[in-house]
Amino acid sequence: MIGGQAGCDYSFAAGWIVGLEGRAAWSGLTNTRNTSVTFPAIGLIVPARTTVTNDLLTSATARLGYRFASQWLLFASGGAAWTHEKQDDAFISPRGVGVDPSAATIRTGWTAGIGLDYAFAPHWSAVVDYRYYDFGSQGALLTSSNDPIKVNNLNLKDTIHQTSVGVNYHF
């Protein structure tokens, strides 16, 4: 993953900060599994290969942190998240035709995380954080150009664990 962030913090008491942050990252996250497709009308189950790709991950979060030892900030964050997801489910149809129904969608969910920020120079800091993203379970209506009459309803649970390292410039 590679991306960027923008945000602002406000110091409201000795050592405490509250802030807002927006992030966007391009990714190559891919998960492929062996599954099956059921044709209830004819009582047939065929093997399939399901692939889910997340190519964009964005979030808008609030954060609360405590500054200690003058250069360190320990923080927790949470808020809304979005991902652009592509799904496909490749299999051989009962007619012997290779079928690869697919769909693309933007999913909405939530994120929460913790992190540590170190101010190593005036206006500069290094940060490491962990985020958990949950986009819930959602069905996807997949269609195929190879077999236009085939439609597949795929139900997916999408969660992402992300650890990131970065450098921030403070205005």
C-alpha cells in the first residue's frame, strides 16, 4: 500500500490533543479462495475460485492522544472507512463454458486503531500505527459477459488489518 494523509490536531489540556485526519491509499490487496457454486435447479455443485481485490482504501477519523516526554504522542483513532473492491468468481458452467462473473463496488465501514508519533526535528515526526478496518458482510451481484444468463449472488465479509509507517510534516 502507498498513500498519504492530511489532518489537524488541537492541544486542549496539558499533554492532550484531539484531531481529525483523512487518509487515502492505493493498494494491491488480493485474497483468493477455492469455493463452490451451486445450481439448485439441477442439483449440481461445481468448484470455483473466488478473488477479492481492494485497490483503494480511504478513511476519515478522529483521534485522541497524549503527549509525553516532550517528543512522543500516543494516540487512538476511529471513524468511517471506504474501500473500492472488485470480486470475481471463476468456474465452469453446467454447459461446459468457462464463466467469470465479476462486480466492482465501493464499500463503507468503520476503522479503529492506535499509534505512536515521535517528533524527531522541528516540524517533522515519524509515526507508526495499526488500523483495523471492518466493511461488514455484503452480497454482491456478479454478472459475466461469457455467459450472459448467469448471475451469481456472492456474500463477502471484508476486514483489513493495516500497520503503517510514515513521516509527517507539521505546519
